[in-house]
Amino acid sequence: MHTFLRSIGFGDLTKNADLYLILESILNRPDEQNIVKDEYGNEFACFSKSFGTDIGITVCGNFINDKEFRMEYYYPYLHGSQITTCETIEIERHAAREAFAGICDELKLGVTLIFYIENIADILHARKNAVHNTTTRPDNAVLAGLSTGGKILLPIMKTSKQLANKEKSSEKRLSLMKQARDGNKSAMENLTMNDMDLYSSLSRRIMKEDVLSIVESSFIPYGIESDQYVVIGEILNFYESENSLTNEKLWILNLNCNNLVFDICINQNDLLGEPQVGRRFKGRIWLQGHVNFGY
């Protein structure tokens, strides 16, 4: 059973028999379906059903002899509300099944960002076009995360001057990273010196302050799966949602994590604390994304 089903309101779902009834209902009465033939003529299908605002389950599989459908896998999803990254995105297929990961060097984080791609049918369509020499690289991606556990942290109090300095510092660092990516040695040296100064400052502060009072936001890979992270991010907006089938209450949080803005969904039973704008969220997420093509 998928670990992140509880994130969208299926926290009490424990029996496979009950799960298969839900999956069967999705196949019989989907809200959306996409059927795509790949370059070899195989028919791959995705059936999606919504169970609340921007949340649901997608069932994927293949048609055998144009009649019989065989489910290959399923996954819960959350549709994000805004474009998160416009960096160059590479697409890689999973080895064991017809699923894809998006990979991009996100300068705002300073690391390679890996996420699970939701709109598989669009990828297959794009790859089919690639056979006819049509560009298949996405223009941008809308990211979102599902969380199985988290807590609300108090914000770090800052003056207006500190906020302005932080914004200038972030813009300067982003500019230096772009220059360094293009091979500018001076920018590389400046970034190295800045990191050394930051390390020295943190080493002094950690002796007297709590780490969560120093680290305002973070984005750290979690576990052995490359698309899962532990994040700390400021809550920009939030609203309460509900699973239409189970009536379990959910929180949809809009986060700013190192200037990367995305939505997450978490079961209210798995969140410690009360979300408020300005407070912070800390927890584990499975990162998903919808990639947008220009054609």
C-alpha cells in the first residue's frame, strides 16, 4: 500500500481489499483519463479521480489487445497552485515501470532537485513527438509535496532592515551562482569565501542558540528514495480541506523554502501544531511535479 495515501485522507485504510475497491471505482468512474500510444504502438492509460480540492489518486496501466486493461501501479497526488521552477528540466524514466522523474539544478537551493512527474501521458506524447524531431524539454514545473508527518515551528523574528538585507543577499547569491554555472572563476571564489564566512558565523552562534533559531529554512534529501526530502519552510498561505470519501481533515500549506514556493498536503492527524501565516513547517515530503511543455 502506498505510504503517502494517508497524506490525502486515507489514514485508516489498512486492508488491500478496501484499497482495491477504491481503485476499481476510479477505473469505472474516472474524473479524467488519458490514453497514449508510445512509439511502439503500446497503449498506456492513466485514470484519475479527485477526492477533494486538488487531491486524488491516479491509476496507471496498459491496454492488452485494445480491450483488457491491466493496472501497473497507482499513486496519490496533489496538484500545485503555481509555477515553482523555470530551470532546465531533464526527464528520466524509472527502470522498473512506465514512470518518470524530473531532474533540475535549482540554483535557489544549490542542489539537484529530483521529483516524481505526475503528467505521465504528456511525457509519453512528448517522447513520441521526439521521434519526429520535435523538442521535448519542459519549459517549467509546478511542484507539490505529500507529507506523512510534520510540526509547526514559530517564525524567526526579524526587523524590516534584516528582511531587506536578506532579500539583497539572496539576489546576490543567485546572481553569483548563475555566473559560476557559466564558468566565471571570480564568482566561484566569491561563493567559496561566502560559504566559509557563513560556516564560521554558524559555528559561533550554535554554541549559544538553538539550531531552529538559526536555520530559517532548509531542503534536505531524505532516506534512500531520491524524491523525498525533509524541509523547513515559511507558511505563506494555508487552507483546510477534506477527503470527500473518508471525511478526514487535511491541511494544504503554501510554503517558501529557500525562495522555492510550492504546496504540500498533510493529514491533520499527522501535523503537530496549528498552521498560521508566518509560522514554519518542518516535515518529510514526497515531492511531485507537473511539467509544462511549450507546444
